[in-house]
Amino acid sequence: MVHLDVPSGLGETEVEVMVILQPISEPAAGGREDFAWSPGFFERVVGGWEGEPLARASQGEYEARERL
């Protein structure tokens, strides 16, 4: 059983909604490990910058705001 409460923002206008239920024939490929860093990634990239030294520019003065 599927129950959907979907506000359309169209007020009293009639709308048509289509929902397609289709079984998945195969489990989805991959898992959490597909999103992990590859082995040795950090060893290859840490300290690898070879350009001009990076420097953070001045951030200016902190904005004074009204107290809430």
C-alpha cells in the first residue's frame, strides 16, 4: 500500500498524479565502499601542491549586528 500526501500549491485545481511501482530485478550495484577514498589517496595528495605558496587574504572587520 502506498500513501502520498503531496501539496501541489495549485489550490482547488484538479491535478493528475502518476506513480509507477516497478520491482527492481537486481540489487543496486555497489555499496558504501564505492563512495570511499581509494587506497593511498591521501598519501598521493597530501603535500602535493607545487605552485605558489597559498595565503589567506585579510577577511576584513567583523560586522557588528543588532542584538536579537
